[in-house]
Amino acid sequence: MPAFEYRALDADGRPHRGVLEGDTARAIRSQLRERGLSPIEVNEVAAEASGARARFGERRAIDRDELATLTRQWAVLVRAGLPLDETLETLAQQSEKRAQARLLAAVRARIREGSTLADSLSEFPRSFPEVYRASIAAGEQSGHLDTVLERLASYYEGQREIAGRVGLALLYPALLLVVAIGVTALLLTYVVPQVTQVFTSLDQELPVLTRMLLGTSALLEAVWPYLLALVLAGALLLTWSLRQPALKARWDALILRLPLIGPLLAATDAARFARTMSIATAAAVPVLEALRLASRVVSLAPMNTALKQVAVEVREGAGLATSLGQSRRFPPLLVRLLASGEKSGQVETMLDHAAELMEQRISRSMARLLAILEPMIILVMGAVVLLIVLAIMLPIFQLNRIIAS
């Protein structure tokens, strides 16, 4: 029975919104009238867009932060023994966002029509990632849906925590950089011309540093619209280039060669890979399918290409750890722990352990990078301000000498 979103008015003219299940829109209108409501609009909840429209940023009903919370609630309800349709109804009722409640009602409606949970979720690819849907499908087939949901909840909670830590760590340097650029622009475009105008009116030749600074200020004042347009065009060109596989591969290869930043990004992708492989392994997803799913969370093109070659070698009978090691794209720590897991039959545990250790290394690397970045920003800002102050003070010293003589 499909789900329909409705808008209606009660006897006092107050608006009501919600989601109801029924055979047709006409049946929904009848339900609303029986409740004393006058229907205004009734629309069937449709599947999310995919393909080109999805790639260009159509809004998700459930974002990644909300997915972590939703999955945790879902796991608790399933563990408590509630039927699946009742679980989805409870989650929809508890949701504070109308779009999320509408989506869950639509999933529940498709399940009541006879679809599996994984098939129902596949109609909403923007809200439920492929690895999420594949893990759910494996959990349904193995009868361990509650365990899979708990693992997925832990995975997305961990991703949310890492993203929060990184964002918080980058906040101070970003604010510092913005303030530095703002102060420099203010000094160059307003303070310096106002102060030096006094000295130019005296027909005295200004010091070289002051003239250079005035020239820079005049140049920035004249070309800043073109400079802004150039920056925006460069950003658009870079965005377009990164959508082209060949150009993105070259860009990612260049990024990986950078000191500090390259190893940090590689470790981040490796940790995501290990977490995703661990979830897929726990859900009893076949290893080749697990590799395909895990490659979707790897953003760097050289590592993605290496995973495709690993999949070919594993299909031919090679060990996963051996193939990863031969690719030379993944940290030796991950390879060693995975090899131990394959020998002991604890692949899932070893992948989790490898992901934890790499995430700890990422945190330490971020701390070192920020420890270098913050003083550099302060030093550069101090040097620029010093030059501007000197450019202002030198004419004053020169004027004092003229008066004294």
C-alpha cells in the first residue's frame, strides 16, 4: 500500500501535514474527511532522484549525521523484537523532520506491499548509501539484521565524530586566515592611502617601500573585481576538472606526493576502506562485493585503481592482504593486520583494529599539521603588518629629518 503526503485544514482553518497509507489518493482524501479535515493536496511519496539529478546536489531526506542517529534507534527497536513495519512507523512518528518521516513512511509502505527492506531502501539512494543497502540485504538473508544495524550505527557515528574533530581543529586556522586577509586588505585599501596622502601633498619623494605599498594598494583597488572573477573561474574550472576521471587521477597523484598532506589523505581513505570492509564482512557480504562497496568510499583515484586490480587478483585466487600489499597504495599496518586476520579467521576484528589505529594516526598527523600551520599564518601576518607599518613610519621619519634640518 503506497504512502501519500497530504496537506489539509481542520474546521478552524488550521493547517495539518502528514503521511498516510492508502490504495489511492482518493482513499486518502476519504480518510482525511472522516477525521474532520478538508484535504488541500495529496501526493504519493516518490522515490528519490538518482543519476544526473542526484549528482548535482538534490537534497537528501536524511543526511549522514541523521542517518547515524536513525540507525542507532532502529537497531535498538529491532533488538527489542518489534516487527519491521512497526519499527518504521515508530521511527517516522519520532522524527522531527517532515521529509524524514515521509521517507520512512514510504519505506514502510513498500515493505507492506511485499518488498524486502533492502529493495525498499534502494528506491532512496540519496539517503541510504550503497554500502548501507548491501549490508541490510546481507543482514536480512543471514537473519542478523539487528547486528548489522548496530555495526552500521557505530560506523556512521564514528564518521560523524571524526568529521567533527577535523572541522573543530580547522576552525581556528581558518578564522586566523580570514582575519589576516581582512586586516591586510583594510590596511592596504584605506589606512595606507589616508596616511600617505599627507606626505604626498608636501611634494616630498616617498621612500621606496612606501611607493611600492601604494602601488600595490592602487593595483588591488583597480583589479579586485577581476581578481575575484579569476578566483571564481579557477574554482569552477577545478571543480569541472575533478569530474573528469583522467584529470582527477593526475590531481590525486600530485596530492599524494605532497609531504604531510599526502600521507594524511591516504591514511584517511585507508581507514574508511577498512571500516567499510569490516561492516561488509560482518554482514557476510561476499569478498568481491565487499571490495566493490569499499571502493566507493575511497576518494583518491590511485587508491581506487589499486582496489580494482586487487579485486581482479582476489577473483583469481590471491589473498586479499597479499594483493593490497603488492599495490603499495595502502599502509603496511593495514596489510599486516589483515594478513593476521586471514590466518586466524578474525578478518572483521583485525579490520576494525586497523581502522582504529589509523584513525589515531590521522588525529596525531592533524595535530602536527596544525602545529605547523598556525605559527606560519601568524608569522606571515606579522611580516605583512610589519611591512605596512614600516611603509607608514618611514615618511614620518623622513619628515622629522626635514624639519630638524
